[in-house]
Amino acid sequence: MSHTQDKSSAFAQGLLIFVYLAALTALEYFVAVTFNGVPVLVLVAVVKAALVMYYYMHIYKLNEDSSDDHHSYAYKTGTNRIGLWLFLLSDAFVFAGLMTVRINLLGLTRPHLNQLLGLAVTAVLLISSFFMNRGETAMAHGDKKGFFINTLITFVLGLGFLLGVVAMEWPMAAAEGLTPDSGAAGAVFYMMTGMHAFHVFTGLLFILVVLNNARKGVYSAEQHWGVEAAAVYWHFVDLVWIFFYPALYLIGKLL
């Protein structure tokens, strides 16, 4: 698939990537409940992450030529992209550290969690990334109404994910005896989901800022770095969950 320019082709490409991601998510769930093949689950997560990084987060844009005029919008956007990706890289080390803790403390075991709820919140976050991509694509082609509708849907879905984890999963886990002070499993679960929930919350705030700016007419098809930055950050939140979901819900035997 190429880097398409017209809106209909870009929308179609975003939909195709979403279908791939949904199919892979269904595959990893099937693998987990049938034979728990850890190598397959890891491979699926890596493939999903690669799709998100390339087609939703547009990592290839780091290689785009920018203007030599240091005062131009193109030059500033290029340097901003590098700065954002360096921030995300540094932030990724935090999540990598949490994954390392999970592997060291729990190994091939996992806490007892609600599998259907885990799959549901994962699906909600995945769908939110699809609409975020559509919102960014719409703005890149001058469709401000399409941007606003799709980004607002992203916000609602992101809020639903956050509530699903904090207001539903946490109380249900606590009712099963999984609390922050119940041992390694409890500590790992709440640290991983808590840090991720914090990033979802900040992502929601970012989206609100972008929506407000769009309402004021700040962005256009030619100048919409704020929209791109919000989209990349939101997809990064999804990227992290691509690895956290199998690590917490699918990989290993129940404790």
C-alpha cells in the first residue's frame, strides 16, 4: 500500500488497516483460549504494532523533505515531528520497564481477569484509533466537519475505554481479591493499567484542546500539526495497549 493523497483512497486504506488489526486481535484471542501459544501471541502483537506505527502514526513522515526556510511551517512541522517521536520513544521506556517487571515477577502466569471485558475495552480502543485516523485524514483534506465528527467519536470511545478499565475492571478485579497490596500480580496489574489509563486521560485532554482549536478555525488542510500530533499520541496509547493486553489477559496460566 502506498502513501495515498486523495481522501477516498486514504479513508479506504485506514479502513483496510483497521480490518487487519481487528482480524489479528480476534486471532490472538482465539490462540489464547485454545492453546495459549506464546510465540504466536508475541508475533501477532509485533505485527499489529508495525501496522499502527506505519499506517496510523505515519512514522515514514520523519523522512519527508522539509523546507530549508527555518521560519516556514513545513520546517517547523518537520522538527516538531522529530521532537514528538523522541518524546514517545522516551515514554516507551517507561512502559517497557513495566513490561519487564511483569515478565520478571509473573513469568508465564497471569492474574485472574474478566476476559470478555478485556476484549471489549481492547476493541473500543482499537475502534477509537480507526476514527482518529479518519479525523486526521479529513482535516488533511480540508474536511473540517468530517474531522470534528470523527474526532468527537474518538473522544467518546476513549472515555468509554477509560471507564471500562478504571470504573469496571478495577472494581471487578478487587472483588476477586486482586488489589494493589495483594502481591506481585496485583501490583503489576494496577501499575500497568494505571500508567496506561493516565496516558489515555492525557490523550483525551489533548483531543479536547484540538477540538476546541478546530472550532476556532485554527487548522486547515495545509497547516494542522496539532491534529497530527494528537493523532500520533492517541495511536501511541493504542500501540502500548497492543502489548499490555496480551501480557495481562492472554499470556500464561492463571495464578
